Amino acid sequence: MSWKTGQRTCNAVENLTGSADRLRWAGRAQSVTARDSSAFGGQGAQARVSAKLLSPVGWRAVTLWASLTCAAWLVLGPVRAQSAADLELVIAVDVSLSMDLDEQRLQRDGYVAAFRDPEVHKAITSGPNGRVAVTYVEWAGPLTQQVILPWTTIDGAPAARAFADRLEAMPISRARMTSISAALQFSGHLFESSGVRGIRRVIDVSGDGPNNAGVPVAGVRDELVAQGFVINGLPIMLKMATGFFDLADLDRYYSDCVIGGMGAFMIPIKEKSEFLTATRRKLLLEIAGHEPPAEIIRVQSPEEASDCLIGERQWRRYMDGRFPN
């Protein structure tokens, strides 16, 4: 009988069947023992069955028991292996070409500094479970999403600093287009492989422009919110809105079209120095799970609602100008 803890394979039935003739020929009581904490209550318990393997009925009982035990382990083992966490967080950052190289470096450095901050460490360990799970993603167009750091459980200062060190050492990618909707869809699927059971599931998306490629962003936002996710925003507004794809009120766009869920908020970045302070403040709010201060949530009246397709319209006008009929 073979049990491989942590693997989704179980050869109990095959091994027992293969030795049936030998056991029957021996003509004495045999015992079969399986040890696996995830299959038997998580306490390292033993399950033992004995049978006179001289009759087909007895042998069928043993193989049935082995089959059911294996099936229970396959179903319950992965679930039991998951640990509880206070937060599952996807950090999804814009690396489209509209972001200058120095802006992209400031964005990265803001997160590196935040995960080295003692107040962030204190927030992580102060939760009921004392740990969070984080993954870092870079995104641009509809087909450009890349996991820079996979899911990492952070349970204190050493783990947080190690995460920051790894992030600092990774190169920064660049790509065309801005698809917030594709970034959100990609981020939503990542929670399936987090390896923990978080009290809260948050997608933290930053960018310097509206969605201009892929499916409309508001519909994707609504689908994720309906599944229980929270989407927070970090709109980057360092430049004057003079370019073809710039949006002067990007913070209002994020408020109306991107963020959503229980306690969702966004913090606009309007000065380069704010990359450090805004990123730290946002992480502290997300990790602690506190209601954000009212001043960082821009609440709009219905007549002020943003056009959630403004980015797509900008791109269409641009293409019509380049390739007139």
C-alpha cells in the first residue's frame, strides 16, 4: 500500500490487488495500515483494517475501504493543507509604454520600501492569523500579464523583507496598450492557486490611463465584486493631460469604473514623492482591513459619473485619424 503525502496519487488499490494471491495463500489474518495526517483527521492518526483474505468477499471489503480512503484524501487533503490568512492580495501594476522608465522604477521602489516598513510588518502580524499572502503582477495590453513574484506567505518582518529583496532584484517589463479589464480578469484567476484561505481577497491595481483595449472594464469589475473580491486603485496622475490618451480626471474614472467591493478605495498619486507614501498607506489599509478615511474616496453624484468607455473612444479616434476611410 502506498501513500504519498502532499501528492495527488494513491496506489493503495493497485498494490493490494497485486498482492492478493500471496496474502490468500498465506492463509492468516493480515492487517493494512495507512498513515496520513490529511486523510485521517490531521492528527497523524492510523487507520487499520484487518481481514481474513481467504474469501472474495473479504478481499472486496478491503479494496473498497482503500478506494474510499484514497478518494477522501484526494478531496480533503488539499483543503486541509491550506492555512488561514488575513488577506490574499494581488498587486497588479501598469507597465504600459505610457509610463516612463523613471515612473515605473518609482512605482516598483514604492512597493519595495513598503514591504520593508516596520509599520507594515506590525500590521501583518497584528491580524487574527498573523499572516498575509501576496503576489506581484505586471500588466499592459490584453495579452500582457506576467507574474513577477508568485504567491508568497508573509508572516513577519523577515518574510516581508525577503519579499522586498526579491522584488527589487527583478527586471521591469514594458509593453503596449492598457487593458485594466484583462489585468483584473488575470488577477481574479490567480486566487485559485494562492495556497491559503484568506479572510479578504483584494486586487490592488495601479495605472496611468483608462482601459483602452480588451473588454470594457466596468463589467469585469462588477463580476469580480459579485464573487466577493475587493478592487482598490492607485491612479497615477503625474503628467499634465496633454497627450491623446491622457485623462485629466483619472481619479474619478478609477472611482466610477475600476474600484469596487466592500470598503474599496483609491489613492491618487499626483507627485513623484507620493509613490512612497501612497503605496505604504494603501498597504497598511489593505492589510489591517480598516475602513479607509473618507478623504481618499472620491464619491461622485450621478450627473458626474465618468464615461467608462472613454479609453476605448480615445483609441478609436486615434485609429480613425491614422487610417481615415
